[in-house]
Amino acid sequence: MNLQQFVRDVPDFPKPGIVFKDITPLLAHADAFRVAIDGLAGIAESLQPDAIVAIESRGFWFGAPLAIRLQLPFIPVRKPGKLPFTTHREQYALEYGTDALEIHTDALPAGARTLIVDDVLATGGTAAAVGGLVRRAGGVTVGTLFLIELSALGGRARLGDMTPHALLTY
């Protein structure tokens, strides 16, 4: 199945000059969503992670089914103040300003092999920040996994040794 037919271009969103890759048609088509999860699971299995670390919020759409499929723990990374226990926080730069993400301090056993999952690799700042959180929580990142990589934005270069994998590249 050609998954690209289920990714819609939305011009000038969220601001003029941006062509947004909208994956909601893929999510709304059960067979396409299943094919995407199957493809991501095949990549994930080859990396042999001990846990799936998914990024709020769209990363949850792919990370949770992968964790279930692979029978692995699902570790959420969320915006500040959303996790109920003590957390590690990682701040990272945006185009204009900064943002932060958090992970529970007890989320990972020492040395846990983690796979970071999100919907899109763009500039790489978010995934790089999550890599920092995984290290602070005691884990090791075996790779990063995305439905889509926007190669022109150069996010791959920001990930260092956290090798990115994607089903679709634009």
C-alpha cells in the first residue's frame, strides 16, 4: 500500500509558506494505519529495544500501538507539569524561544535500550531533547523512529548517534 496517498499537503499551515504534512487521513483509514504500524514494527523489532519512549502527543499515536505489538513498556514523554511523579526536564530551542519536555525519574531501568518514537522528524530538536531525557533517566537510545522524515529540514544531523528511521521521506 502506498502510504503517501494518505498524507495530505496543507499549504500555509500553521503559517504562510509552510506546507504541512497532515497524517489524519492515514489515521482515519484503518488499513493504512495498520500498514504504517506494521512497517514501523518491522523497523523497531530489528533494533531490539527494551522500551518504547514516545513524544507527546502525536508520537503517542504510533508509540502506544508499537509497544503493544512488541510487548514492551510504553514510556510517555510529556510537556512540563503533565506527569504526576517526579521528573527529569529537558529544555530545548525552538525557532522562536524554547520549550521543555519531561520524563518520570523512575521510567527506565539503568541501561534500558530505548526506541524514541514520534510522528515527524523535522528539525530534530524535540527528538534530540528526548535523547537527553533518556540518558538522564539511565537509558540508552538504540534509534529514533518516525512515520515521516522531512529531509530538507536537516533534523537527522541533530540526532548524533541516535540513528533515525522513517517509513516516508519528503
